Amino acid sequence: MVRVTNAVASRKRKKRIFKKAKGFVGDRKNHLRLTSDAVMRAMAFNYRHRKHNKRNFRSLWIVRVAVAAKINGISYSKLIDGLKKASCEINRKMLADLAVNDPQAFSEVAGVAKAALA
């Protein structure tokens, strides 16, 4: 009886794991057991950090908007409250972009929020 090795499938499995380990250093890039462990760990961190990125960017936008709001003489919470009362649909990402790139437009938006509060 001929010995069957299933070489094609096992090579494909190994290649798939080694391909994901591109850039790894030492034995983590060319030993199957260590590589598979390292790749699994890296993929878990990758999933987790995609979620963290969203949090980090939102907090960055909030900080930028808060600083620009203080420059225009209104607190961040009052700015957001005033925009909601004025039914202004500008999100935090757009507000942060205005605060950095177009301070004149941001001051007009802050004026709208102040008017809605008064």
C-alpha cells in the first residue's frame, strides 16, 4: 500500500500561516508551532485594536472640539447641547476638522450653539 502524505493540503495550510507571519522576527517566522501561536495572538490583538482605534479617534475629536470651544467662550458640553437644540447635525469628526482647518467656520457654529442656548 502506498503511503499518503496529503502534501498539497498541508503545504497550503502552512503557507497560509507563514504568509500571515510576514515581518515576524526569529523562530516566530519559520517554525510552524511558534508561528501559529504568534499569528493567533497577533490576530486577536488586531481585532481588539480595530475597536480601540474607534475609541481613540472619538476622544481625539472631543479634545480638539473642546479646546476650540473654549477659545470661542463656550464649554464643550454646552456647545454639544446647543447644537442639539438648534437641530444641527454636525458630528464630532466634522467639528474637529472645522476646529483644526477652518476656525472661522467653527466660531460661526459655536455662535449658532450659543444662540440656541439663549
